[in-house]
Amino acid sequence: MEELREQQKEALQVSKEYLIKLIIGMESLVIELKGGKKSDTDDFMKQCLDDLNGIIQVVGRTLDLLNDGKERITKEEINNSIMRFNEAVKSNDDLKIAESMQKDIIMFLCNLSQAIDEVI
């Protein structure tokens, strides 16, 4: 059990460094989607979403550690954020995507970053 906890902590430490870069990338992506779209914006968004999926997988494997002692991140919070963002993506409206990315995804990632700080 203790070995699993150490592995989870290590995964969260690595994810934290990656998470900071992802937040910065998504903040840049929001700016591009709000009107500064470039030729590679769609590819950049795909990469950010792939990275987000990786972070969510780590969260799924470490949720018990993240919530050790108190509830910091819930599956419901994750699912609701992803569902709202998915609806925005389905709309193909760059402004809606940008707004949801900022309000739902980046906010979730910031909350996750804070939760990681509290447990490692």
C-alpha cells in the first residue's frame, strides 16, 4: 500500500510540472481561438486535448491520494467540466470553445494544480 502511495505521489509530481505547461499552452490557445487564430491552431488544440487526456488518466489513478484527508477533486467535477467543454467543441464555434476552455478546463486544471500542491 505504501509503495502504491509513493508511485501516486511520483506520478502527481511529474504531472504537476506538465500541468503548468499545459495551462500556459491552453491560455495561449484561448487567445488564438478568440481571434488570433493561426494556421496551426487546430493542431495545437488537438495536442492540448491529447495532453489533457493524459492528465485526466493520471488523476483517475491518483484520485484517492488527491482526496486523502479531504475532498479536493471529484469525478463529478471532472465529468461536468469535460461534458461542457465537449458541447462547446461540438458547436464548432471558436468563441464558445475558448470560453469553455477558460471557464471549465483551465479552471479545473488550476484546481488540480492546487490539489497536487496540497498532497505532495
